[in-house]
Amino acid sequence: MPGLIDVMIAVAAGFAAGIAASTLAVRPVRRRLERAAGLLELALKLEARYREASRAARRLSRKPRRRYIVFEVIPASVADAESLEETFRNVLKDLKGLTGLAEAGIKVIEYNPETGRGILRVRKGYKYLALAVLGLVRRINGERVLVLPLATTGSIKRARKLLTS
């Protein structure tokens, strides 16, 4: 498609240059110039639409980017990874409903019950929502807890490094 747009622009520009160089009467030349300008404008609009569509297609075809939130549960011995994830999902569902829960893609990747630290994975645009979820958790398995976010990172490797430090 870019080839077609380039050809249309070249034809319109050549047409306009040819008209300007001709020695025809004023009225026909004016009509031809207006037509050439219209063709050029149309070609530029088509090119802009093509660029916008190709950018949108690239965005949609990419794998969704994720953020990893390292958190700590106090007291540590209260929960396991499954109950943590279930609690996080319930709080998020209360906040944003099933649609928000599905879009956020929240998941506990790792959790160490001895240290009380874990890694929560979430889609990039929902990082602040996930941080709010961590702050809203008050009970896990009927026990009072405090969930503290320690760090946010873009790679699982860095999150695991922070988890062990």
C-alpha cells in the first residue's frame, strides 16, 4: 500500500507541475490546479490513515507488557500463594468488576511464606490499581494482615533479585 500512496502523490505533484508550466487559458488552468490540489490532499489523507492503521496494528499484535510488584505480608505465616491470589482477585473484583479483573491479569508469581514476600504480576496499565488492591487487603483466611508493596519493576529477573535481598 505505501507504493500506491507514493505513486498517487507523485502523479498529483507531476500533474500540478505540468499544469503550471502549460500556457492554457486561465479558467481551465485554475480548474486543473484545483483538481491537482484535491488529488494531493486525498493522497496525503490516505497516507496518514495508513500510518495510523499500521501503528494500531503493531500495538495490537504485541505481547502485553507486564509489571511485577514485590510485596511483603505482615505477619508472614498467615497465607499461602493460593489464598493470597484469591484475596487479591476478590478485592479487585469488588473494585472493578469481572471486566477489570480480566483486563488487569493479576497473578501471584511467587510467594515465600517464611519471609512473607512475594511477586505479583499485573498488566502495565493496571499497576496503580494493583497497588491499591494491595493497600485494601485487610484479612486473609480470617486473620488480620498488612500487605506492603516494596518495589515495582518491569522484569521478572529484577523482581526475583529484589525478593531475595
